[in-house]
Amino acid sequence: MQRKVFQNMIRWKDGNENKPLLLVGPKCVGKTYLANEFGKTYYKRIIYINFENQPEMIELFKKDIDTTTDINKILKNISNTFDFQEEEFSDNSPVLFIFDEITFLPFYSEIIELFQNSDMTLPVILISSTPNDFFDNNIDANRKYMILHIFSFDFEEFLIAIGYTWYADVIREHYNTNKKLPSIVHNELLSLFELYLKIGGMPLAINEYLINKNTNNIREVHRIISDFCINTLNTGNDDSLLLKIRHVISSIHKQLEKENKKFQYRLIRKGVTKKLYQDAINQIINSNLAIKCSKLIQYSKDIIQADQDAFKLYHMDVGILNSNGNELDQSFRKGVFENYIAQSLVSNGYEPYFWESNSQAKIDFVIQKNQLLLPIEVKVDNNTRSKSLSIFHSFFNTKNSIKVSTRNFEFSNHVKYIPIYAVFCI
């Protein structure tokens, strides 16, 4: 399946810097598949090690007690284990190293430095499902690595995967020109987007649809994915924490079924407090199983102040969310729309916020774009009338905004109207 991030991987390969490439993202979004497909395309050989599933491989990288491990020793250990000649490591190395779940390798930062500082060219792709843990141990991670965030397929990638590449190009063209699409095309894209909302962007679910040409088994696939992602968090054998994680994730659709979609602890179960579930929520966010959208308070001199205790929590994949909720409920349908928008914004590198003003005005999303605040209002139909945007613009002294709905493309009075299927263009 084609991923847009593949082009960035090519740029990494062709670059002059001897930086490892770091792929970070939730479980099951295809990081491993992407890395291996890239390796098969551009390298003669791949050395693939998963330190979570193959802990015995850690021995290849261990330090001696009295001496410092050097890169030659590591390469010799690897060549013996994988049965090929050390001569294959050369200045124009045909070998790509893929180190999966790299944080399961103790002292991984020091080992990667050995690869970076080697006289040889040793291309390395690192994969991590817990990037926050990774960055905590590598404050200068952005300088040391080329970092690419991998998420579930957005609607553009979904269209390409199911054979509608032309539609993806058309959407981008009309997003840029603000010209309406012909009604027949617009309605077809709305129908395809409804299909996407059922399937979501997880590769396993998309493959299921492509093989069987129907959505009959999609809910079961979503359950398998969700269970796997949660179970892999139980690395510390803390059954209590794992149970709380399950409680929080299973409550997300309840949170988004409300008219006011701010996270409420009481919806997890009766009598729950923030203190009791804070660790579980942090673990979910750190593992990319959910997206946190905090409340915007102030914005001054490019600095955003947010209330981290007032937040919305969105699922990592809109398809899995949709499988758990009542799709006929209009309030939940808006939550599904919001969930997809949150995914798309994060995938495009934005940090999403929401804003409200004394119950007078509510803005579903606010992002910082071109050093300005850009409000995004979400509707589930063609009715896009609202006073909230004018209040927001007055409060923050801005003028441009986006309205997302099922309405066709249009631009009027500093408002860009875009159909829900075009959100990936923002």
C-alpha cells in the first residue's frame, strides 16, 4: 500500500547526513511493513531485528564489562548471526539495518551513536511505538535523527489504496482553487468517505476490505487490532494499569457521543477521579493510542497557553471508534467527524486545540498555521451557520477560518468551506 511518507524516506536515503531514520507511531499502523518494503526497494539486503519480540538479539549489542563495544565487534556479531560476510558492509553499503521497537534495547542511544560515527556508511531505520519514552531519553532527538511520524491511513491514502487515485488528485486541486466539484463527483466522494469511516485507516482493516470487497468482518478486525494494541502495553506486568487503560479506551466513544465532548472521568465508571486514571491516560497518549486536544486559553507572540486538564480525547483510528459507537446518533456522528479531523491534523504536523468562551462560543479545533491561529468549525451536514467564529476572531484579532461539513468547496468572507473528505489537505 502506498504511503505519502515514502517520499520522505527516499529523501532521507538520498541525503548526505549520516542520520538514522526514526519511524514512530501506534502499533498496527504499518511501520514495520513500510520499513521493510522500503528496504526491499532500495537495498540489496536487510538486517531486521525486533527487540521486543527477539530479546535474545540484545546479546549482539551488549557491552563488555571492562571494554567499550565498538562497531566492528557489533558488525562481526551480526554477520555471524545472519550468515553473511563482513565485507558486505562497505562505504556504499547495500545493507539496511532495521531495528524495530528500539527502546527495548538497553543503552540503544549509545549503540546508535556507534553506527552514526562509523567510518562506513551504515543506514539505519529505527522503529518505536512509544516515542515519548524515546524522546525522554534523547532530549536532542530531533537533531540526532530524522523523525517521521506514521499514522493510520488518511482519506487520501485510503482512496489510493482502493484504486481512486484520480479522486485524490481532484480533491487537492479543488481545495487549492476553492472551486465546487460537480455534484455527481462530490456525492460520490461523500459516499466513499462514509465507506472510509466504517473501515478506517488501519492497514489490516483495509486489506480485509480489499480481499473480500465488503465490510462484513471489519468490526471483528477492529476488535483484534484494539485488543492487540492494548495487550502490548502490558510490558510491566501491571494488570491494574492495563485494566484502567481498557476502561479509558472503551470510554472514548461515550465521550464523543456527548454534545459537550470534553473528557469526563465519570464516563469511565462511577466514582472515578483524575488521580486514579491519570497514569492510564498518559500511557495511552504516549503510546499513540489516542490523541489529546487541550483547551486553548491564550495566544501571544506565537506562544500558545492551554489548559491541560480540560481536554478531548480522540481515538487513534476513526474506523475502530466508529465500530464501537452508535453511528445513527447525530452527536456521535459529529464526534466521528471530529475524530477524523484530529487524526488528519496530527498527521499533517499540527497540534490541535479547542476553544470556548463562557458558553457563548465553541470552536471545535484551533491550529497554528503560518504563525497565526486558524479556527476550524465542524458540522455534520450542509448547515454551516454559526456565531462562534465571529466571537473567536474578535477575541484573538484574526480573520481567516475553515468550516468543515458535507457542503461543497467554497470561499466567502475569509471563510474556507471544505467538505469533510478534503480535511487531509489542511
